Amino acid sequence: MKSRRVSAEDVAREAGVSRTTVSFVLNNTPGKSISEPTRQRVLMVASKLGYTPNEYARRLALLRHNAIGLYISHSQYVYTDAFIVRTVEGMAQAVNRHRVRLTIHPVRFSEDSYLQLAQKDEVDGIILINAHDNDPALTEVVESGFPCVSMDYLPDTAVDQVYVDNRRAAEEVIEYLVDLGHRRIAMITHASVVYSASKMRLEGYRAALEAAAVGYDERLVRFGDFSEQSGYDAMQQLLELQPRPTALFAGNDVIAYGAMSAIRDHGLSIPEDISVVGFDDDYLSRYLNPPLTTVALPAAGMGSAAVSLLIGRLDSQREAPPSRVVLPAHVSVRASCSRLEG
């Protein structure tokens, strides 16, 4: 079995310093006030552990291009996902204000190296959408100390983060449906639960059902893949259940669009037969028939905040722990849900 590569975190732990200090010492970063005893201790521990700094990160740390990268997983939907479009709109205003260039780069799940892409794109830092804890490319970024902001909640990853409380928002959706009298509430996630947002929304769904003494039933849960078709297919399966669900929580509005189509193809009405709630508040959601109840996210605000956080990290002349910016989300009630009678 191949042994695990020694990381900057290992050196920092052994030397009793921060990972940022390790990065400054090993990259010989100018203008940093690090005492000589600390510098020598870091070098000695690095030598003892056999740590080799990432060459891409070392070279990138010496350059400044006045550019940042936006790297997005699930690349086949980058230009049709309304949440991403609205996020980029918010970023565009922020990068114009800070006078930096924004490069948008779709990436393949767990295949691309963010550091290599950053070198190729000549960017000073990166923003990630749909990041996940077990992504080796993200681990590489963290270990290198390269400036990075995640737009997903990653509790075990030491990078700056901007996100909404997906778990709490999902709980509010289920509380709303329970208040309407629904007890058989299905869920179709918008993606695999390896993605943080999908995982947290599913956790919120389950927690709210259990808190309401309804109980969690895994037979009522299906998993989408960001596409309308996956929402359609999953809803077709749920409609075969007996008794069928009286309400659906879709992991995002795109999944809801596919599910609503399946419900109609089944000869059923929304919300008379099945209530539907989405997540994201896409452009089209308020113009559907019926208009879709959904969780409204401050996508543009998240994009702007992510850029400002990254620029602040790049401009800072001092060490600072990772920041977490949590923005509000709320259930926007429209006509796709109704009270369950009887």
C-alpha cells in the first residue's frame, strides 16, 4: 500500500505552528515577521518528516496576476444552472469593483487539480462551487496554503467559506409542509450526498420529520443528478408507491421542474394532489403554473461575498484563521402547496 504523503498540516502540528506559518517559511515568503527560532524549527520538522512543498503552490505564491478563478463541479450544467448564473452576476459586480479578472472554469468531479488549473489560468486565488470534503484536489489546495474560498459548508476543511445554512432551510421547508397537514413527504435530492449542500438538505429533511414525530422513511427518498430528467425519473418511482406521497421537497428548482412534469404526466394536479417545494428560487420558478414555493437563496450576494473574502485574503499582510460567512435563506411561499384536508 502506498504511504500517505506528508502534508503541511503534519509539519504544522509537529512544529506547533499554523499551516500558514509553514507555508511562509518553506516558500520563503518576503515581508513576514517570523522569528528565527520558529523558522529553524519548521525547517527541522519538515526535514525530519520528509515534507516536500507543492511546486505549483510555491511558484504561484511568488506571482500576482490580479485575477481569480471560479471552479465549478458538475460541469455539464454550469451554463444552465440559474443559481450559478445569479452567483456569477454578483461576482461580476465585485470583480469590477476590485478591478480583478474572473476566470470561470468547469471541472470534472475529483479529476482536475485546482492548483494546476490555477497555474494554467494565472489566477491568484480560487472560489469553488460544489466542493466536497473528500476531494483530493481540495486537500491539495488546503495543504499548499493557496488562497481559496468554498461556497459550500465544509466543516472539516480549513478554507474560507461563504454559504447558507442548508440544513436549517430544509428544516423550515418540512415544518411548513407539516403545518399544512402533510405527513407523507418525499424528497428528491439535487445531487449525490457527497456534495455538502445535498447532504445538509437531506439531513435537515430527516431531522425535521423526526422532530415532528412523523418519522423518516428512506423509501420516500430518491437521489437526483442536477438534471430535470433525474427529477422526472425519481418522481415517477415515487408515484408508484402505495400510498403515494402527498408532498415533495425537491433538492433544487431544476429537480422540481422535472418532478412536476412527472406528476402531470401521471394525471395528477399540483397542489391538489401533491404539493411541491423547491430550493434556489430560479428565475422561472415564480412564473410556473402554479408558481413554485421554494427556498430563496441570496445567490448574487453569495457571489459578491466570496469575491470580497478572497480579495481580502490576498491583500492581507497578516495570518488569519479561515472565515465563515453565513447568509440568510427563507421559504418563499407561492401556489404549489396546499393544505391537506381530511
